Amino acid sequence: MLSSWKNALRYGLIWTLLGVYLSIARTSEQTDSDIPWWVTWYTEMTAAYLLGLIFPLVKKYYELPYFSHWSALGQWLRHVAILPVVILLICVLMDVVRYPFYAYLPAAYGMDHYLWLNEYFSKRILLEWPRIGVIYLSMILAIFYRKEELRRGEEKQRSIQVQSELSSLQLLQLKSQLRPHFLFNTLNMISDKIVTDPLLAEGLLQELSDLLRYYLAQSETSQVKLSQEMTILHSYLTILQKRFPSQIHYKESIADELLHQNVPSMLLQPVLENAVMHTIHHSRGEVSISLKIIMYEGNIHIEMTNTLPTVKQALASLGIGLKSVHKQLELLYGDEGKLTLDIDHNRARLEIVFPATEAEA
């Protein structure tokens, strides 16, 4: 209700300003006239308000479905064709409102008011039609540009929605690629222990089931709290440490206030998997991993460093995991999401940067 009143006041203000402009312009033209200034203002202000009352009718005529398939030229021709009717209607309405006022001011106009109908009205149409015609066509032009602006806005919104849906589909495809990859590696680890260490294999299967429940719960979620990602990262780390006892040395540094920040789902597990699995498989030795997460200048910075056997072998280790993470960042954050990998002798440093957004409570 309040919004409709505000719109009505705003609409009235527009036509009031037009009336003031017309009044000032006409007063400046009649500096040598005997007509009082307030008569001119009454005349022009009533003209502006009547135009304001007619404008919704013009808009209705513009939007008639019958003409919707006409070309742009056809649309303009139909407005030009109806222009004489509009001019006549406006002149009639103006003089109906003004006649009682004119009737008591014959001296101001230099005529007897009984001659008004058969003389002044016909002259008025001849004198006013250019101005009324320009105002009417300006109305049409304003409606046209407003419609075009709304149409472009709707098309942009549809384009954003379609892009968002495509991005969601692509994220789902990435996850569907990543899950079999992760599952294959984990099942390989378990299969190695089924005969030699059944109890360990059973524990690994329990951890794997927890991981799968998490992935199923987050299958259609693009972002989760960092605390949730850390929980699943620790579960996966437990599997790795059981599979490779005494070979993985892990430490992390994460401020507690960052645990409520949003991060892409399934972000950290592929990064850890890439750091551990390929390195251990190449070296059969120990690997030291350090995870650090900070916020800097409105961005989340995730840094993971790990030891490497050799540069050549490390370069060969890049696979579907990191490629999927990079694509995920690109889809969610565009140019603001970055993944960089620096390799220096026997150490790799992976950094992920994306805008910080706090998860809803």
C-alpha cells in the first residue's frame, strides 16, 4: 500500500515538473502580454496534469496485443495515424477544464466568452497541435525505451539463470567424475589389506562408508562450511594414515573463526589425495604435508605444501583431482577463483584463493 502511494506521488511529481517547465516557458514568451502570470500558470499546469491522466491510456494503447506482431515502422505509423484523435481529445479535455475559468476573464483574452466555442477552440487546435503531437510522440518514445530496458533486463536475468543452471550441471558432472576416481583409489587401498590385515580393512571400510554418506548428502550442494570440509578431510586422512602407517606426517593451521566460512564442497579431499597418493606411490617413503588456511583482503587462502621425490615425478602426478578442483573454482567464482601450483626441487606448494562468504546460521 505504501509503495503504491509512493509511486503515485512520484508520478504526480513528474507531471508537476513538466507543468512548471511549460509555465515558465510560456510566461517568458508573453512578457508583453496583458494576461496575468497566474492565468498562464493555471493553463499550463492543467495541461500537464491532463497529459498525466491520459498517459496511462496511451500506455494501454501501446500495449494492445493486436499490434504486438507489427514491425517497428508499423508501430510508429499507427501512433502517427491516431495523432489527430489524440490532439482533439486533449484539446477538448483542456478546454472543458478551463472554460469556467475563461468565462470570467473575457478581458484577459480580448474576446467575449460566448465566441469561445466557435472561434477560440478551432484556433487552439491549429496552434496547439505541434506541441501536443511532440508531447504524445515523446510519451510513446519513453514507453518504447522503458519496454526495451525491461526486456533487456529480463533477457539478462534469464541468461544469468541459464548460466547458473549450466554451472550447477557442470559441477555435478565434475563430482560424478571425481567420486569414481576417489572410490577406485580407496578401494584399491582396502583390497591390499583384506588378506594381510582384515581388521585394518574393516576399519578402512567403515571410514569409507562415512565418506560416502557425506558425499551423498552434499551431492547437489556447491558450497559447505569449512568445518564440514575439515571433518571429511580428517576422515580421509585417517584412511590414508591407516593405509600408510608412519609414512604421512600432517599438520594444519586454521583459525577457528574461518570454520564458518563457505568453501566449495569436495575441495580439500582431492588436494590431499593428490599430495599423498602420488608422492608415496613414487617414493615409497615418507611425505610431510602442511595445510594452512587464512583470510586476507576478503579472500580465503588455502595453502598446502608437501615433500616430493623428484621434480620430474611430481609433474607427472597432476591428474583429474586438481583439474576438477580448478574447474570447480572457475565455475563458482570466475576470475576470482585461482589455483596455482609451484614446484621447487623436492617440495610442492599448492595455493587456492577465492572470495570469502560466511555460511548462513
